[in-house]
Amino acid sequence: MTDKPIRTLTFGAVGWNNPQVANALYPEDAPRAWWLPCYASHFDTVLVPEADWQAAAPEEVARWREELPSQFWFYLLAEHAPDEAHLAQLAAVGKALGERLGGVVLAGVAADALPAAAQRLDGVALFSTRADAGGQRLWTGPGSPCPCGHAGLVDLETSPSPRALREILEAFLACQQEPWSVLFMRAPVSTFDDARVIGKLLGVT
């Protein structure tokens, strides 16, 4: 009898500054400088919105990396059509994050920029909603082409029922070829707690 391979599913929010996360997790009097470490005490990864990484100075990005545990991963989100300056800044932020950069997610009109991003971000894992089925395809919900890359992004305005959330997780895992994956959600914080419980019931760590 052989053991089943261990599968890992990590959950992350879209930004640590968004109101859903801030209102649910941070003390009212906590300075903004404490928000990211506080977020990292609840999550092991984050999808950094485009506006956040564009506004960050290189030394601030380096501080993100240095003040968090070594197992914390950053992913960068791009949603607007990137020009050369945009791609250069994206590459600079990725370089500042170094080995803590998990990948770059191309959504919205930026999804068409996969070839240009691949040239500029050599060696960086890229995920696009326009990529063919395979390792660079961003999973965006049941019905997404399979197989997909190890990253997914879903928008949930309200907390789904346990059954609906289980169906989402099962669909994501069914598209996976990697033993580990990360699912980012725009969702109430309570949804992440429910997702972790359901993930354990599905046999993922």
C-alpha cells in the first residue's frame, strides 16, 4: 500500500491594505506599518495589487521581504496594459523581492501581455487569464480551462455556503498538476477560515 502524495493548498488575500482584511484583522489603533506583519501572522502569501506595488519605493519593497518569515511569498498583480516603463517597474519590484517572489498574475487587459512579460521577467512564474491550458493559465473559477498553473484568483463578494466553497476548491484542485498550489480570494476574511477547514477535509495541508 502506497501513501497518497501530500498536496498543499495555501490561501491568500488580494492586498493586506484592503478594507475587508484591515477591518477584520487589525486593531483599530494599529499603525499602518504594522499591518503587513499582522497580515502575515494569519496568511503565508499575498497577491499585491498593482496600485500598491507601483506606489512602493524600492526600499519599502525590500522591507516587505526582510520583516516577514522566510516561508511568506509575494505575488504581484497586473491588470492594466503594461508599457515598457510599467514592465521595467514590475521587474524592479520583482528583483527587490528576490527569492520571496512567487509569481506575477496578469489579469484584465494585462492578460494579453504574457509574451512581453515573459521576455522582461525571465525565470519568474507567470499566470494569465488568456494563456492556454497549462502551467501559465490563471485559474479563475469552475469552468476555467484545465490543467492550470499553481495559482488561482476568485472574486467572492459574500461568503459562499460550505457546499459552494467546497465545489470551488474541488474544481481548483482538479485542475492542478503541481503538488502545491495557492488560491487568492477577494472575499470576507471568514471565507478563508472556512476554506482552510474544507481543505483539510479534502486531504490538503
